[in-house]
Amino acid sequence: MSARTQRRRLVAGVTTALTAVLLAAACTSNEPEPTDDDTAGAAVAPGSDNDEPGDKIVIGFSAPASDHGWMGAITSAARAEAEKYSDVTLNVAEGTNDVNLQISQIEGFINDGVDAIVLLPFDGAALTDVATRAMNAGIPVVNVDREFSSPFAARATILGDNYGMGVSAGTYICEKVGDDPDAVIGEIAGIDSLPLTQDRSQGFADALADCGQEVDNRVAADFTVQGGEAAATNLLQAAPKLTAVWNHDDDQGVGVLQAIENAGRDEFFMVGGAGSANVMRHIQDGDSVLEATVIYPSTQAADGIKLARLIAQNKTLGDLASLGVPRQIQLYAPVVTADNVDDYLSIGFES
């Protein structure tokens, strides 16, 4: 049976239909004792050492332009992950925010006959058709962060948890302010028209409701430093007193902090979003209103590389009882504080 035929069967076969809420970085575990009846080419059983070299494979990778600290970290982490494996060759397309160009990149991967594709689409709906064509050609696609509009477009999907980010931020603030009737809570969102922003805000509102709180002052920015500064300036002018603020994005948070410094305000604490290294250093040093940030992993594409390698080599995700790789994995959105910042600093990105 040819490798391409094997891939067709892998893509077409339904393996494990579960949604795992886990950090997918741990794809390995203890190596089992070898047995005489191990069958070459069979799916590697749970408990195997998946980091051992396997069949040499080529993975095509495409993501939007690195015009944002988080997005730049996505591509850097994917490259670094691939370099860990002597059996992986990673073909990285130039980052682009041009949908048509990204479609052409995936068509190139299909024509080249790569063994797998890891794709963070600029627009999930717009890239659905070409991803489906890759799947139909027997090339497994791992969809990262922005979902396709059809389940047939990806063998596996790995996502952050936008709603969960809001829940984590709101829960942390509830723990700090309780049901204080005088608490004034602010929110600095990203781009309001995006579903991810809407999900974050909804999760935040739902978590605050649990302790009888609500957002008193809300503004929206645009995930840029300049936008963050302008939005925060407006918020601070509208709210002469604040107890807590959640800023959705640590990149725009650079501007938010500048606005806070310009206004000479420090009567409140702030929670960031996404998990940048510079925010984590502020948390370490205790030198600003920043007390915490909520992780939206910039390691998603690196996890995608790991999953694509396992799928292409017919291996199983470690630490699961089931065979194969899950159809969907959603990563957790933990809160980073001074108590655990050392655990997360290594995965922080530079804003």
C-alpha cells in the first residue's frame, strides 16, 4: 500500500471524536516495554514515546502576516517545534493577510504533495474550500485558531478558548472584589465586530454575574498599541474611579498602560489578555496596575505541528486511552499571577 493511499485512509477514517480541553504540548509519555508481537506500521499505542524518529515527512505551514506580537509568536513557535524533529521538514509560506495569496499557498502545498498541512487561516470561511481540496487529495489538514466553515476541511482542529478567557478574567476579578456594591469594573475589548471579541466579552459578563457584578464602563480598541492607548484614554475620562479593568489583548495593552501612566491613575488593578512576556514581567516586578493576564496560547501552531506529525505517521496522542488524534482540541485559558508567572514566562510572546 502506498504512503498516499495510507494517508487517504487516515484522512477518511473517523478515529477519536472527542473535544479535549488540555494543553496539547504533552504528546509523549513513558515508553512501554517492547514486545515480540509489535507490528510494523500499526498505530502506536498510548504510552509510546512519540518523539522517537519515524517516517520522514514534509509539513506545509501557512499563517497570516506577523503584524502582531501574538501572530509573530505563532509562526516562530511552529518553526521551533518542527526543528525538534529530525523526521520533519517544514515548508513555511510567507505570512500574508491576502486571502487569495494564502489560497495559492495551500494549492502549492497540494501540488507539491506534502504529507500534512498546518493552517491558521486569515479567514476560516474563505480558506475552507482549498483546505477541503487538500483533504480530498489525501493530505491531512490541521486547522489552527480560526475554524473552517465545514468539518470536512480538517482532520484535526486546535483552538484557543475565547469565551473561557472572559470567564477566567471575570472569575479572577470576582475573587478580588467579591460582591462589593461600590466596585466599578471596566473592560477594554478588541475589535467588536469579531466573534472572538464577542465571545470574550460574553464570558466576562457571565463570570461577573456570578458574584453580582457587571461591566460599568466598556470601550473597544483594535488590537494595536495606538488603538489601546486611545480606547483606554476614553475609558479613563469616562470613569473617574475604577476598581478593576480587563484588557482583552496584551499587544494593545502596551498602549493601555501608556494611557494609564499619562493619566496618573493607579487606584485599580488590571487583568491582561493573551499572555505576553512583557506583561508577565510587569506582574513579576509589581511595577504597574497589572496583576494578572489570561493566556490565549501562542503555542497553538506548535501544537498543530505536533498533531500533524502524529497524524502523518499514524501515531496516537500520548496520555489518551483512545487510539488516534482527537478531531478537536481546545486549549485552556489559565490566569497568570505573581504566584505562577514563572511557570508561564517561557511561553510568553513579546508585544
